[in-house]
Amino acid sequence: MHDELDVYRLVFRGFVAFSALAFVALQFVTAPYGRHLRDGWGPKIDATLGWVVMEAPSPLAFLGCWLVAEPARRFSAAGLVFLALWQTHYVYRAFVFPFRRRGGSEAMPLSIVLLSMAFNLANGYLNARWIYTLGPERPLAWLADPRFLAGVALFAIGYAINHQSDRILFNLRNPRAPGGDGYTIPRGGLFRFVSCPNYLGEIVEWTGWALCTFSPAGLAFAAASAANLVPRARSHHLWYRERFADYPQERKAIVPWIF
């Protein structure tokens, strides 16, 4: 166990360092996929395949760590709730969302896929291994703890925002839109207030996760999510403003009325 703790700490530090560097880099460079796709990032693969490949390590790593844990921790009430929350998000994100997204048959740089794979593999391992083996065991009483209850409530709110926003985007694509690429101004839901409510929902989700697990890995993941999604929301927001002359001026990028 001591040797694994050393490995765990090394992976954790690498994860935090990578997230911090990514946040700094994303202030100057927009990750080149989706509407921001551009040349210069190496070979490309089909974007649908890329989404599956880069997201799948997260639910698979988490499930693997759950399977090898002691039965008492695997099948504890808190342990099962954590498994359900994580897999509910990531099974959808890895195996459903890629086939519903608006991007069609666009390409994606292989370099982005590989970086995301590494991030998701480390993230799944760090969170699950802490919950089921290395961190403190959460007793049944944890389910009545205010931190758990508030965290699950935040997770559910974020999940609902994320999925409502995704549905609006799935139904939005118009092949007759200016430019021929199908992009139009999204409306409805929290798009009334921000350009990227789907990203806002995901940040709220993982903030809830950090609170209900009350773990260093959960906190690191919540921070990493914000570090990635806040700069991308800003890039999306600027893209909308540059593309559509009638884009609602009152909208912010990701936080209503603020940013």
C-alpha cells in the first residue's frame, strides 16, 4: 500500500500540474477541435471515434478500480452512489454523446485525443482509487452528512443543466445557416444568459462531486474542469459574437451576469 501511495501522489501531482499548465496555455490558444478545428496539430481522426476513444478511459478506469476494491467498500451505500454518479455522466459522455453531437463527420487532431485519454485515465484512477482503497471509508452515516447531500444536489443540478443545453444544441443544427456549416444562435434554457450553459452545468456537476466525495481527487477534478471549460467558453462566446451580428449582447460566456 505504501508503494502505491507513492505512485498515487506522483500521478496526482502530475494531474494538477498538467491542469495548471493547460489553464495557462488556454488563455492564449484555443484547443483545435469542434468549431475551432484548424490545421497544424498533426494527423486527424474521425471526430466521433476520437470522442469515444478519449472519453472511454474515465468510466473504464473508474470501474476497474471499483472491481478490484474490497467488497465492503465496493458495495457500501456511499460507494454505490459514487459509482452511479460517475458512470451516469461518463457512460453517456463516452458512448452516447459522440453519436448525437452536432459535429457530424468532422475530424479531430489525434494529439488532442491522446492528451485527453491521458487526462481521463489519470482522473478515473485518482478519483476511484481514493474512494475505494486509499482514502477514508465513508460509512452509511455519510449519506446524511450535509456535505454529501449538498454535493449530490449540486451534481444533479449540473447534470440537468448540461443535458438540457445539449438537447438544445442537438436540435439546433441548420444546414441552410450562413456559411453552410449549420451553426445558428442557440436559444432557450440557460442560453438566455450565457453562451455555454453546457459547460456551466459540467462545472457545477464536478463541484458537487468534489463536495459529496470530500476528496482531494474530487477537488482537483473540479478545478481542472473549470480550468479547461472557462477558457473554452470564452472562446465560444467570442466566436458567436464575431460570427453573428445579432448575437444577444446581454449574454455572458459562462457565468450569468458576471463573465
